[in-house]
Amino acid sequence: MSFQNYWVFLPACFALNMAFGPNNVLSLSSGARHGVRYAVLAAFGRLVAFAAMIAIAGFGLGAVLLASETLFTMLKFGGAAYLVWLGIKLFRSPPVEVSDAMARSQAEVEIPSVKLRRLAKQEFFVAAGNPKAILIFTAFFPQFVDRSAYAASFTMLGVIFLLLELVAISIYGVLGSRLKSLAGGASGFRWFNRASGSLMVGFGILLAFLRRPAVQ
């Protein structure tokens, strides 16, 4: 890919990274509930899913997935159901207050490593269950691939995408932590949970109506 094409790819790619979708809602929520550190570390589950999808698209299997109505439908409805389920959990989550956490016994407090694994799994399954991601890597990346060095070029695009995704994750995590301070206590944070949960359910419903791209 030429140097000039990189300057077209970078802003277009970052716009995709920053798009307000289900994974970024998770980063926003994790940043508000658990802090920026947890939001960023947990999102490595998302990066693992995206890296696998980039590899799948690079080998040409992404086009096969999108061309198969059965596989596409299974992935779509599985991902939609998971988003709705996760949205309901977020909606019903109680507000987290420092005073409440301090009052709990040590046995009742979730072990940090267990919490991190749980959040990372959520990030992974939300990313893996969204066929729109495969569509991005299958339809968007090839426009910038250098045909004379396909493997190296596609890998470079994938690395750039993942690095920009990490930047977007950090931004949403920081925004989430700022929103927590603006929530104004338990009542405000409860509404934040409900808004996040409602958005996640909405994304699930939209995903369920996502149509398979026509095979060219």
C-alpha cells in the first residue's frame, strides 16, 4: 500500500474504531463501573476476537462466511441474543458505590482477576458475535491491500486497526470514568446502567435485522 493510501486508511479506520457500537458501550460501562484500567485490560478480549477475524478475512474465509446464509444467520442471531441478554444484565445492575464496597465482607467482593476474566469474556463474545466486524475486514481492508505483497500488507492493516482500536478503547474508558463522576451518586448511576443496558438491547435488535450482503 502506498504512503498516500495510508493517509486515507488511517482516518477511515479510526472512524470505524470510534463508532458507537456494542463493544464501545462495554468500554464506557466498564470505565464507569470499574475504572479505566479494567476497561482497557478487559478489552483485550475484544482484540483477540478481532485478530482472529482479521486472520479469517485474510485467508479469504470471511467471504465464505458472508456468502453462506446459514452461517451468517446463526452468527447474527447468536450475537443478537447475547447482546440482548447482556443489555438486560446491565439494565438491572445495581449502582456501585465506594461506601457499599467498603462495607462488604472480603468474601463478598469479587476477586479482581475473576472480574477481569468475566469482563474480557464479555468483550470477546460481543465482538465475535457481530458479523459486521467480518464485513469490515472482508470488504474494507482489500481496498487498501498491496496485491504485490498481500500477506504483509493485510497483516500491517490488521496491526494498525488493532492499535487504533486500543486508542478508541482508552478514550471510551476515560469517558466512562468521567461519566461516573457526573452521575451524582446512586440514583444517577442507576440511570447510567439503564441507559447502557437499553443501548445494548437496541444494538441486539438492530443486529437481528442485519441483512446478509448480496454475493457479487
